[in-house]
Amino acid sequence: MTRDIIATRRQLIKGGLAAAAAIATPAILRAQGRRDLTMLTWAGHADPDVIGAFEDAHNVRIRAKEYVGGDQMLAQIAQSPAGTYDVILSDAEYVVQLKQAGFIEPLAAEDYPFDDFFPEFQNFRGHWFEGDPYAVFLRFGFLGLSHNRAAMSEAEARSYRGLWDPRHEGRIGHFDWHLPNLGTLSLVNGNEAPFDLDDGDWTELTETMMSLRPQVRGFYDYGGMLSALRSGEVAAIPGIGDWITGVLARDGADVTTTIPEEGGLQWTESLSIGVGSRNQDLARTFLQYMLSPEGQVKTATLKAYPAMIPTRAGWALLNDELPGEAQRQNMVLNGPNALDEIRAGRIRLRELPVQQSLETWNDTWTRYKNA
Amino acid sequence: MTSPALPARAPARRFQNLYLRTWQALWVLPLPAWLLFFFAVPLGLLVAISFWSVVNYRLTPDATLSAWRYVLGLDFLWASFWRSYGLSLASAVAISLLAFPASYAMAFVAAPRQRLVLLGLAIAPFFTSYLVRIYSWQVFLAEGGVISSIIQAFGGKGESLLNTYFALFLGHATLALPVVLILQTIALANVDRTGISAAANLGARPGAILFRVILPAARPGLALGLLFAFLLSYAEFVSAAYLGGGAFQTLPILVTDLVRAGQQWPRAAVVSLLMIASLLATALATVLWAYREKG
């Protein structure tokens, strides 16, 4: 009797295994030919909506390692053996550091549709060295003054000075990163090159910042900013943009970003290929996919945070497929659009500090938080 | 009884002795091992890292005082230190006071079986993740959230309570209150009842019994509860970041800021060591006070 049961159980297991193997075979066969492409990236870019089509078309699985902030990205690469990351998505101002540290490969200009880029973005600052591009410009956005309309009107947001209004005491939020905050306040001080400050300008900037401290409600991460702005806990957050308010507006929140008359900053994200990547061909194909009109529209409407895109073909397709989104993001082809803001000189590129070290800016920010 | 049996018994007893010793050794061995792995080694590593340097965002073994110099040279360091210390001490005292009536009820009013059920309920919050509990507080505290809606319904302004000390305190209490409740209940339940009966028989009023018999007898346990509330609040990062926010920058936030800013693990290690040192001093002082000879 006992023996019988064991025999049946064995048979059952055998049969089960065979059945499972039969069912799984196509997947296994498929997986055998499948390659992995590793990507070091800001959060949200490995969204299946964006990369799913590429994964299917090329039988590849993209393995994304996400980071928060350029420092963390550099640390990730520095701590990993060469070739760990095939594709690196970084903020444009960090491309120079990546290149100088020897972390990224030179690209072949003819592989990418630079001719299709709007002229502003073709020879983008810090991307080309001795005639070779080391990164391709993927997406960008403006940073200005994001505000909850119920608490701060667009008219009031026309100047950053509104942040100091007694009505907003304890109602101003901050994104917890020194670069966009100090850059924006540098614009308030009227610095033509907001990141290139001599000692006098720098001292003045730290004083301007400290004078804002009593107004500050809190220092937030991505999720914190979304809820603080939506609920009206904070009236406004300087130095951020549609990458936050666009997400909230999609949900119907009454928030927007205004570029005040003192100007705004431009953030930029670019793609590079990691040094020592064993999948150079695939990485190149991925970059080409992201710069294709389809890839561009997908990254423009990224769920985590939307952005503007640098290619004409991308704009055309976006206007075709999602005219509402093109309108909302100010990327309409016939009529005034975001490029006019750049051409009018209202937008400065976000950069790393020129005369001070990154550490000095960091320390100043920590001191401000602890004040 | 009979002499032939003796030689056979002696080896058996020796074996039994050996068995007993092995048995005890098995129980004792983990203690030094755990102490080594979970305390001495991490602490040693922390001390070592505080003398390392960061080269190109990479932690590099070194023997430099630069991290110590940097951290001790921060002009806001002591302000942040005392802010952290004061806030957690205030939370610890408030949590202890809040917990006391409940502990008293569980120890002296509830029947033993009821006490078990009540203690079980007090532990129940631990079944959900602490992070989740802190996030849920946001729903209550935010503008337009549960609390502000109720206040508005009664004609108040109903502003957001996030980024206030009250919010931070709620976070600390969420973490520490159950622990304090348990420690206090055990301390009070173990107070010798004969002393209480004697005091009552001699005509002491309930207030006098509480302050002159129960509290002194339960002092070590109550002090332990206070200490745990302090330890948990002091090292707390989640509610400091998500409830207290910008208004209350504490040392744990400073630690994460230092790591985020250029991977400065050595500097973060220095701040952590300062925290550990101050915690040890506080713990020592509390324990000395708790077990001080009466008189």
C-alpha cells in the first residue's frame, strides 16, 4: 500500500515535470537567444510602456539600475567593474565628468539623427569632445516656479520675489537638491551666468538663500513634492518644473509651472554607452530607438516625469498622435512654443558650479537645511 | 546498593556531566558570536571607515582625520545635535507619560488573561511595516486630510499638520509607544503586591501608594521604557524625513545627506559615532539612575 502511494507520487511528479517542461519550452527557447542590456538610469525610464517595444523587437531584456542624483550615478559606476552598464542615462552636466573619468565610449556621429535635432541641441554643451559626441541629447525640460494655483496665481508667479511674500510664510517647499535651488536663486540675484559666480556673487547668493529659510515648509523628494503641491501644503516650489507639475496636471490637480521674468533653467538628460560594454551594438540600437520618433514620443510622455524632446520628427509625431500633450508641453509646431523661450534668452542651462566645487555647494545646501 | 554496580555507574555519570557541559556550551556559544558579528565588527568597521577617504566617489582605505575635522568643524553640527537630542528626549518623556495610564490599567486593573489580550493588541501595530504606518499618517495629517477636514468642518482653518513637531512626535510614538507600553506593564505587574497591600492596610491613600510605593519599585522598568523611547526616537529617520520634513533637521537626516552628497561615508560614520557615543552616555546615565540605591 505504502509502496503504491510512493509509486503514484513519483509518477505524478514525473508527469508533472514533463508537462511543465513541455509548457515552458517555447519560453525557454526564446530566453536562450535573449540578451540582457544593462542600463544605469534615473528612476522611471525602464517603464514597459517605453522600452517594451524595443525589448520585443530585439529579443532583449533591459535591466535597469536606478539612481537618484548625479553623485550617486558616478559612485555606482566607480564602484562597478568596467562594462557593468551598457547604457547610461545621465543629466547633461554630468557627461563631462563621465567623459573625464573615462566611463563612457565615444559615439559615431553618423549613427544618430543629429540633423533632425533643433539647432539649439545639435552641438550640445559638454557632449562633444574633439569632434566626437560622447552622449546623445534625449530629453529636456524647464525649471521655474511650480505653484498651486489656489495659493499662488500665475500673475504672482511672474517673479520669484513672490516667494518672500509674508502670505507664503511656511508655505514654500524645496526639492532636496542643491543644484536647481541655488541656480534658480542665482537667477533671482540677476546673475547672467547663474552657475559661474565669483566670491562676491557667491556670498550674495548664500545670503539670498538664507533670507528665504523662514518661508520654508520642508525639503522633499519626488513623492513628497507631488503630495505637498497637490494638497496645497506648499504654495510653491522654486527650481522644479513640468517634470513634477506635469505629472500632477495629468491627474487633474490645479498646479502649473511658470517661468518667471528672472528666467528659468533647463535640465537635460542624455544617453551614453558605458566603457567596456560587451553589447555595444545593442546599446547603439537602443540609443537609435530612443531618438526615433516613436522612442521620442514615449520618453516625452514618460509616466514618472514628462519632458520635451529635441528632434523635429519627434515633435511631428507627438503633434500627430497626441496634440493635447504637445499643446500642454508647449511643443506645437505652428505657433509659439518652448523653443521661443530659449531663443528669447530666458532659459539658462543647468550646470555644475564653475568657480566653487560641487562640495561647497553641497555643504551650503546642508547648512541651509539645518539653519 | 551493591558494589559491582558502582564501576559501571561512574562512566555513565561522567558522560552525563560531559553531556550537560556541552549542552550549556551550546547555549553560551552564540552570545559571544552574536556580540562579535552584530556589534563589535560593525562598530569596528564604522570606526575604521571614519578614517578612510573618498577618492572619485569611491571609498578608499586610508588613515586620515579629514572626515573628523570636517564634521566637527561644521558650524551647525552642535545645533543639529542638541535639536535631535532635545526632540527625542521630549518625545520619550511624552510617550512615557502617555503610556503610563494604559500600563497601569493593564497591570493593576485588568485580569491576567485580559492583560495578555491587551498586550497582544498593543503589539499588533508591529504586524505592518513601519514605513507603511508612517505613510498612512500623511493621509491624516496633510492639508485636506482626515484631521484637517474634521477641523474645517468645525469652522477651523484646518491647515496641514505635516512638518510640525506634532507630526514628528506622532511618528516617534508610532514606533516607540508599543515598546514602552510593554516595558511599563511588565515593570508594574512585577511590583510586589504585598508592599501595596501593606501600604493600603496602614491607611495610605491611592495617590501616596502610587508615588511612594509603586513608582519607586517599578523605577528600573519605567526608566528602561523611557530609555527605549529615546533610543528609538533619536535614531529615527523615516518620520523625520516624511513627517517632520524640513522643519526639524535631525542627525539621521544629516547622515543620509552626507552619503548622498558625494558618497561621504567617512563623514556619515563620524556623525553615527557621535550619535552612538551620546546614546551610550545617555543609556549609562539612565541605568545608573534606575538602579541607584534608594536612600
